Amino acid sequence: MAAERQASRARGSPLARELGKSIRRGSNLSGHPITLTVSTGRAGTTFLSRTFKENFPTGCSVSHELLHAMVVKPALSHRPFDRETKERILSEPIIQDLIRQWKTKAEVGPVVDFGWTMCPLVPVLEDAFGDQLRVLVIHRHPITAAASIATMGSYWDFDHEYYAISPMHARVRFPHYAARWSQMTPFEKCLFRWLETTAYGEEVRDVLPRQRWLAVTFEEMIKSDEVLENIARFLGFSVSKPLARAREDNALKTHNLERYPVGKEWRNYVDYPEVLDYARRLNYDMQMENVERLVRKYQLPPGILPYIRNRTGFWNLRSRAGVAIRKLGLRREYPDKARMYRQLKGQLYPGDATS
């Protein structure tokens, strides 16, 4: 499999190479690093984005999930090491625009996107940017990662084929889970997402030269100033003192725990041998006692009111009411949805002309 990826990398994408040549003809060859992030989501990328924007407000381009999941389609575009998939992704005008604009921005300073939605673009942009591309791989304990993703509604309400990876998608590493997919809970499906993303991150590391990728853990990143400084230097930023850490802005909300709590199904993690294998290779403690401790944070809060709101679907009804009010134009659209509509029209950044 590694040999196949290396051969694909050597062939590259003709469209990407042509686009790269045309960009280089119109700009200087010495650009700053352009970095993508490989992570499952809920792995500290919002914290990183805010931290770097606050510490480096000018002379660079820092974004978080710049391309909406409904635009980049990370599940449909998963593991695009083959030429055909690369060409399909690159044929999208907004991807071509992204390459052109990032190349221009990288003449001024480092360019980085923190976030999971653009993970599949690594092989595509590696063809376009060459040695300028770097990849930050962020690992998180599979139990806390899966639980945190599940409590955001993934595979409960948010299961669109464009972004909710499943064993039925093309090019997945672990398609045998298709036989049990319909019986798997959202938490277990999020474990599958962790598994596929972690395996993909390992593949990316195999393809890229050692100096062009950096792997860190969420657990170290949120505690260690040294790890944060290492990330900054890897991304191409000059660091002379510890970075000021951004305040927590993406914490788990109580209503998420009441709407999408993790129940007793967490014990089923032992039925996923590949998850256990990858977790142990990353030195994560998968003993039952530790997992039980970790998962408590993501379970239904105690008390009669949380129980009633969970059983009656209170938060779901409230959400539907909010959607109805927005459709009537009585409340502003969510910024995330407005961004999606803008990008589906081909407008990468606010103010760009539509393609």
C-alpha cells in the first residue's frame, strides 16, 4: 500500500502540476510554508486558530476549516491518493481558486488552516505546492475524541454522506465494518471516524519527507507551551517568547450532553481491535478503568431536568423551532451556513467574485 501511494505521488496530478507551473510563473519561487491539518475534529483546532490569530494578527493567513464540509466533501474525497480522485477534486473551481490565493498569500507569510474538513486535500495540494506544503497531524485519545464528536450530534443528526465517513465510502481502509454499521451507535461510528482519520494521518506521514510533517497530541498541546512553540516554528512563524494562549471558546455545552449523551455503549470499544491497536501504538491507555473515567464527562448530567429534556427531545424541538424562525427571515442565518452558501457559489473568501 505504501509503494502504491509513493507511485501515485511520483505520477502526481497533471492538472495540479499545470496549475502549479502557471502559479510559479507569475510569482517568486521562495514562498512561506502552507500547512494543512489532519485531525478528527474536536482536537483543539479552534484553540490553535484563535491562539495563532491573536499572537500573529498580521503578515500571515490563519483559518479554521476554511472550506465548509459540504464544499470539500471530506468523506467522498477520503484518501485521494489515486490520480482519478485527485483530478476530480482539482476540477472544482473553488479548489483552483484556493491554490492560487494561498500561493499569493504565502509570498507574504505563513498560510495555515486548522481543522478537519480539508484533510483530504493533502495529496492534491502536495502536487500543487510541492515542498512548500506541510502537514500538522493532531492525535487525541480515541475515547474522548469519539465521545466529543458524538456529543456534537455526529451520526445522530449530522450524517450526510459528504462528510460523515462510513465503511461504505470509497477508498476506506476498514470496509469490513459495513456489515455491522446499522447496529453501531453514534459513539461507535465516531470511533470508526477516529480510526480512518488516524490511519490516513499515518499514510500522509509515510508519503511526505520527515521535515514536512509534525505529529502532536491534543493532550500535550493544550498543556505544554513547548509543544505550542514547536508547532509555531514548524508552521513557519518566528517565536521569541511563549505564545499567549487563547481562552477556551469551543467547550462542550450542557445542552449537547442532554441532547446527544454517550450511554453504556462506550463499553463496546473493546469490540474494535483496530482502534485498540492504533491507540496502543500512540501510547493511549485503553484499560477499562481509565476509559470509564474519561467517558464520564460526556454522559447525561445528573438530575431530573436533564433526564426530562433528554427523554422528551426538548433540545431537538427547540432546534427545529429555530430553523423555522430563520426560514421566515425573523432571525439571521447561522454564520456557518452562510459561509456554506457563499462557497457553494464559488466564493472562497467574503468579498471574492463568484465563479
